[in-house]
Amino acid sequence: MDDYSECLDIARQELKLAQAALRRDMVEYPTPIAVCDEQFNHLLDQSERVRKALAALEAPCFVPTPRKLTPGRSIESR
């Protein structure tokens, strides 16, 4: 396995643990929840950040490459 693949797996595991902890905190948050409740809104914000981080790790990465190896050459890089 590549060195970075193990790091990405660890990052996914840690983010999933954070996601579970945030969900637990949100479920256990005392009701009623006011719209202006800063603590709950902070939990929502953190939950969204973790969700986006997980999505970014799962998204395919496109790296554009030039069609020619070197400027001025007519050989394509594919």
C-alpha cells in the first residue's frame, strides 16, 4: 500500500469518529432548540465541515496534464 493511502484511511476513520461524536452530541442536545442557539449552531457547522472533508477524500482527483511533453514538440503525452 502507498504511504499516503494509509494516511488517507486514518483520516477517514478519524473523520467518521468525529462525525459520530457530533451526531451523538446533537441527539443529546437539550430541547427546545432555538434558532439563535450558538452552541447547537456550532455543532451544525462542525458537522458540515466534517461531512465536506469526508466528501473531499472520496471525490476523484482530476489533475490536468499538458497534451505535449515539452513546448515546441509535436509528440503528445498520452
